[in-house]
Amino acid sequence: MADTVDTVDTAAPFVAWLELAQVSEARLTPDQHAVLRAAFAFRTEQGTDYYSTRILCHFLLNAQTGLKVAHIARLLGLPRPTASRQQQLSSKQTVQQAHHRMDGRPYGKLLPRFAGPIAGFLCAHPDASRADLLDFIEATFGVRVSRIALYKFLKKFGLDHVAPPPAPVPPAVAVAAATAAPPPDPTGPAPPLTAASAPPFCSATPTTRVPS
């Protein structure tokens, strides 16, 4: 009898947690039930502080549980738009955003004045990855942004397909091109006829007599 009472006492908070989030325990699959059981144990052990909530939210959003974003948001006491935005972040970005929030700093924002230096970096490093570009932005402007924000910024300013500058012309080729004689202008006057340029069947000297 005592064992039965203990089981009921242990299950009651879990069921109440689900009901508060409008999640029907009867409709959960065995896998979903197991994951939410573990999530409830984590939340009970670690508390509801900002870091714990962000970590647990990131896990539930990316664990392929089949749970809806709205259900996860209600389970963790988050607004649905907030949970939806977090779904687009990597684990590294989630931790960095949490650090920014706890340090009192807003998450990085890309400003229009960043477009010039970013374009210069992309031209100078055509093979740079998005991670390299994010590192450049953080080192140059002191902000860290998400990949989604970077994608929208590059598309807005036409920087998503920046071509590298043309390769420099070797000095020898440039000098040869500068000293080469220009091609004759087909619309200009014909050059004077000389002995060297005269056809073999005619003489360079006119043979027609002067009229009397």
C-alpha cells in the first residue's frame, strides 16, 4: 500500500505539469512520455532559472520528439515566438545568447554601416565560410549574431553572392599591352602607299602622264 501511495505522490506533480501546459498524457507516445519524464526530472533538479530553461528548451526543440513548439513553450513557461526563434539557433549560439542576456547585453545586431567592411572581407576571402564571417564580425564590431540574422543581412545588401576582385595583371603583360601599336581605325584615312606596302603588280611611283 505504501508503494502505491509513493507512486501516486511522485506522478501527481508530473501530471499537473502536463495539464498546466495543456498536454494530454493519454495522447503521448511512449517515447514522448519518457522524454517529458526526463525533462520534468531535470527541471525539478535544476530549477527554473534562465540558463536551465534555455538548455532544456533547446534540447526539447531539437530532439525530434514530435512535440509542437507551442507545447514545449507552455511546458517551460515561454512565449511561443521566443521558443520558435530559439529553434533556429545552434547549441553554441544558444549558450552565447544566454551569456549575453545574463551579462545584461543584448544579442548582437547588424547595422547598415557594417555592410562595407563585410563586403571587403568577402571580396578578400571568397572561400570564407559563414562561421569565418561570424568570427570576423565579432572581432571587428564586438557583436555576435545568429546565422539567420546574417543571412537576412547579406541578402538585404546584396552581399550573398559577392564575386572576388579580378586577378592583377602581371607587370610584363601590362607593359607589353601599353606599348603595342593600336590597331588601324577602319573609318580613318588610308595610310600613304609606299614601295614596301605596294602590291607586287603595281609600281609605287605613278606612271600616268601629266595631261598636256
